[in-house]
Amino acid sequence: MRTGFVAALVLTMHVSLLGATGVGKYAGEFIAIGVGGRALGLGGAYTALATDVTAGYWNPAGLSHMEYPQLILMHDEQFGSLVNYDYGAVAFPVGTSTSLGLSVIRLGVDDIPDTRNAAVDVNGNVTYDPNDLSRIDPSRVSYFNAADWAFFLTYSKRQSEVFSYGANVKFIRRELGENSATGIGFDAAVWFRPFENASLGLNVQDITTTFLAWDTGTNELISPTMKIGAAYGIDAFEGRFTPVVDFDVRFEGRKYASAANLGPVSFDIHSGLEFDYRNVIALRVGYSDIQQITFGGGLRLPKLAIDYTFAKFDGANQLGNTHRISLIFTLESDQFRRPPKE
């Protein structure tokens, strides 16, 4: 039952997009899911906190604060393992104040049965009657994939110890069977530390509006999203408490699908709290923009960080809960460390 539900959902979504022209209200939604076990454990409130390899996604400006090259891998299965969400990224320091990164995201439903040519009558003639499944000929069933890809090329510059800026060039590829779409977009971001233990972040995604062109002749536009975040660290109990909050400002006219709106402008909130004990063990709780409570934890080992997030969906008996694990590998060696400023 779940297979049919998800397949129908994917088909309906993509077919409606193929038949539309103009701004796709949820055309870039797969990119908004989020990456990294730490960030997702905080409900996606990570714009001001991202200074590791995941900053290529959350806030390109923060990438310049990393000291060693890093690699991250994450796998997520949703809706009873029917939808696969994969993420990988690599980033490394260049010179005394610059960082470069590459991130890849894939959201896909694989091996979807196509029965359009499999409905036959007793004489072998195609009836095209989707309501009579008893006439399906298994030998005529074919399979296809529905997959969305995003590639981020990140540049980040640390102007000073308290201010940095960065940008992404973003390539998007959407595939549905024999049809596909290609697009390119840009993100621009800044990171600022107004005083000790506090940080602010701003990331304007798809700042020029991202254009997607389908091979059917249909075009889509992904409107800009402005992510504004704040974080503050409080040292206590041999560790650090870090409350975080993010606001998403969109210009798609989501109205009642958002927490608040002013005409076509909508507002959503993410929030979270992390307790990091001696930079070894961390506990997290968060609240996402889809009104979902998340829980997570992290373990830091030499050159390896393991982060886990649990998210519960309403109707979990049908759709299943989500468990996310990400691994960050750090080349923490003097030969790979960012050179100090002269």
C-alpha cells in the first residue's frame, strides 16, 4: 500500500510540474530537506552555527572557518525505505582565509513499476483499464526512476575573525523516466560574530531565481529563500549549551502552508538546543519548519564525528519514522592544516 502511495505521489507531483509553466511553488523542495545529523537534530536551525563541511549547504560563508579538510556522508530512508535521500560533501581550506567545497544531494524513488502497457484483455489487446488490476500482464511491466539531483560548488572567504562571506553555484538535475530537467542557480551568504559566543548568519538561496528547463519545453522557476539564523553559546556543567533559531523567508505565496505570511511572503521557524559535553558527546532537540520535533546526539572521536537524528512523522504506522546518521571525517593533521596568517 505504501509503495502505491509514494509512487502515485511522485507521479502526480512530476506530471503536474511537466504540465505547468512559470514559478513552481515547491519545485526546489527536495533541496530544503536539510543535511547533516547535527543540523537536522537542531530542527534545521543551523545557518549561524555552520562552520564545518555542511556549511556548503547551510551557509557558504561559514565554510572559511574550517581548519582542516573534511568529508561527510549521510543516508536517509523515508516513507518505509521507499524514498532514498543521500548527501555527500567535501571541503578544504585554501591559503590563510579561503575555503572551497563540493556538495551533492540526491532524492530518489527507484524501480517504480510502469503498468501503462501491461493491461491486456483475453485476446492480448491493450485495454488501458487501470481499475482492473487482474488483467495486468507482468511481462509487460517496465520500471523507471524518479530522482532529483543538486550539486553545489562553494567559495568562502574569511574577511576577518568576525566576518566572512561566501557563495554557491548550484546545478540541479531532475529525472522522471524518459524526461528530465536541468537548471542552474546561485546562493549568497554572510556570517558575523557580533560578540564572543554569539553568531549570526544570512543565506539567500536561489538569489537570482533558479531556472529549470524540461526537455518537454516546460520551464520552472525556483523563487529565492532567505534564511536568517542566530546562535549563542553558554558555558556550564563542563560543556556548552547552544540555543539556535532560524527564520525562513520565502516569496512563493505559500500562505496557509507556512507559519505566517504577508501576502506572497511566508515565514517559517526552526529552533533547537544543543548540549555539548567536553566537545565529545552532544545531545540535541529541535523543532522544524514542518512542526516536527527532532531528537539527536553526537559523538566526536579523533578525526571522526558521528551524528544521529530521529524524527517522528504523524501517521508513522503508514509512513514510518526517520532515522538519519551522518559521518564527518576530518584530516586532522599538521600537513593538512590551514596555514596561519603572517
